[in-house]
Amino acid sequence: MSIFGLPSNEMTWHDFQHQIRNAKFRDSWIDAITGVVSSSLQSQLEVDNSQIIVSQDEKHAFRLILTTGTRYFNDAREFNLYFVESLKRADFGDRSTTLLLKGLELLCRFRFLFLERNSEFSSMSIKIAAPSSIRDIAQRIERELNLLRRDALEVGLDKANEWADFVDWSLLLRMSEEWRSIEPKIRTSLAEIRASRSGSENMIALRETLAASVQELETTQKPLNTELIQGLTDKLKSYIHA
């Protein structure tokens, strides 16, 4: 239970939800666990073991695997879940080139998620998505944002000084200021969508609000993201040719 910042005591599902009520990742934890369990009720052959959660300290990611599901004569059900930590590959060579590569990976993943025309999380994709699919889209966006944050923390790239060897401070300042302005809007939209029932009348309005926030993200972050990728690529070339 340390994954969730809780003591390793036996507790009911209701008690678990209550004890994590103020946790940053509460909603994504509940989504992942209920998603795995719900999938097993529909088909024993197609259980969704692809769910991933981020730990309470944001430093670890775990894949959820359902091992057994038991139904008793009184219709009570028991499920056994394993939380398997994602494999961490060892780093080799110079730390600077390692940071460059991981920095490029994070920047490209962010670009693929939100900034590219064909992304399912682009503003236009969200805007034309069926209202019935918005809750699922919001849940997956939240999961990807959490995983990006975890991956940045893992290699220390959540600290501006780690990037400073590769790009100008002025670019880092602009990027961080824009992100700090937009992220709360996106997180708020995701939380409001989660709190609304599927099929509710305000889901269309919430879809538009989320699409508008992502469009703002595209407008402000795309040129900065491009400049950062170019800067890191040039720096990597200088190491290769040194």
C-alpha cells in the first residue's frame, strides 16, 4: 500500500477510496483499478491488464495485472491484483548524452500527444469527438500527463538547471511560464469531465472547454517545443562529432 502512501493494512474498497480522498492521483488510481476489474466482468479472456498508475511520490509507475477473480455463492466477488513496477533500464555512457536523449524523448512524446495534427488528443480531435467518449479521452489524457511527469522526475528533468546545459534560459523561462498558465486549466477541465455523468447535458460544454484549453496549449507550446527539440538535436550532433 506504500504505492498509495498508505500503511500496509487490510481495508475495504470503500475505506481505501476514503483514505486516498486527498491524494493527487486518486482519480487515476480508481480509474485504473476499476477498469481492470470491470473488464474481467465482461470477459475472462479479454481482461484489461494494460492499466498503468503513478505512485504517490511520482517516482514510480506500476502496471496492474488481475491474477484471479472469484465469485461466491452469495454473489460476493473477490479480485486479486498485482502491481508490477515498470522495468527501469540502466543508463550507460556520459550523463549529458543520456539526459539529451531522455529530454528529446519527453519533448517528442509531448508533441505526439497534443501538438500534432493527427493526435487523438489534439484540440480538433477533442472538439469533434462524440460526447459519450469524452470521459474516456479525459482519463487517458490525465494518465499520459502523469506518466510524463513521472518520467521527467525519474531522470531529474523536472529541474530547469538540468536543461540549462542544452538550451537558453530564456527559452526555458517562456516554456515554464506558459505551461504553468495552461496546465491548471487542462487539469480543471479533466476533473470536471470526470465529475459529470456520462450522457449529461453539460458534457458538450465541457468538451468545448477542454478543446479550447488544448488549443491554447498548441498555440503557445508548439513553437517552444519545436525550438527545444532543435536545440537538443543540435547539441546531440555536437557531441557526436566531437
